[in-house]
Amino acid sequence: MRVASRPALPIRMGDPSVRWAAVPAVCGDHWGMPHISTSRTDTASTSVTAALETILAENTAVVARLRADTEVTARLDDVAARLRGAERIFVLGAGRSGLALRMTAMRLMHLGLTVHVVGETTTPAITAADALLVASGSGSTAGIVRAAETAHEVGATVLALTTAASSALTGLAQVSVIVPAAEKQDHDGALSAQYSGGLFEQSVLLIGDALFHALWRASGATAAELWPRHANLE
């Protein structure tokens, strides 16, 4: 399978001028996700380049689905606005989703926002003026739901990235973005050929970078103005 050769484009929410790379002409499921052969006996499908094509195709399909849904694009813009308006931002995710949100936290710090990673020893108490950005594919990860409950109780804004529209997490969030990707324990490959929630975790990273990029462009700051906030103790 070959992906149409087109130049890479940045994610820009709400920009009708953006055009996305074409998804390969393969059959898809109800999400519109491509079905890609992962047969262990197919030599081509076990190559690294074939894996890259699979991952690219799946991520392209996710972005296309998000962008085609006007409600989702409005929610993404709402998340960006609430992050910008929060006094402080807290991020939380488990495993690889948490690592992706740590990268988002770093970029938001570069933008000049006050950001904390939940669980770090210097992370303070959350208050009603703050926002909690969380990611959980299932929407039921115990520690994440407990943190969202605490944030909800004190009046903080809860912003959720998940694959589960009906979950404990979405019930606590002011804004939930439903990502059309497989849950971690979806092992039948119906939504993704990748292993154990990989597509969702990649989507969290892409959405995090998109949120940063949109906020950065809206701020009017130059890259040179952001640079002094990069770490100098390494």
C-alpha cells in the first residue's frame, strides 16, 4: 500500500484552507478508518516502511474524521480557548498518553502559560481558576477519573481527550473531544492495526501540538520570543 505523496501540512484548527493528504483507497470501518493488512506471512507488511505507511494512513484518517465533524472542531477550539483563559493548566494521563501530554505541557510552558504535570512533587493544588487537561482512551482509568472528580469538585475546568463518548470521564468534563481511535484493549484490529491504543496515544500528541500551534499563532509571538523559555539546565 502506498500513501499519496503530498507535502506535510501543520494542523490548524478551523482553517478551511488546509488540505489533508489523501487516505489510501482501502476499505474502512464505521469510523472511516482504513483497514490495512497486517498478515504475519506477508513480507511487505512486516517491513518498517510498511509500518510507517500504516501509521501515517491511520493518523491521516483520524485527522480527517476530526476535521470533518464541525462539532468536534468547535470543541477543539473551545479547549484551546479554555486553556488560554485558565490561570494555570494541569495535565494528566497514564502511560504513553501521559507522556504525550507531558510534551503538550512543555510546549504550553514555552508559550508562557503556567503548566503543571499532575503527580510531580512541585505540583500545587488545583483551584476553580485552573484547567485540567486529561487523556484516557477508555475514559475510565481510575487515577485519571479520581483527579477529574477532584478538579470538578473544586470548580476547575476539566478538558478530556478520549475514545469513549459515554464514560465516567466525559461525565465530569466541561469539554470532551472524542477521538475516533481504538481503545487499549481493542485487540481485534477493527479500528486500528496498531498495538494497544497506539493510535489514540499518537492522536493525543497530534492534538496537543495542534492546540499549542493554534494558541501560538493566536498570540502573535515569534519563535525567537518563545526560545528563551527553553530549558538551560540539562
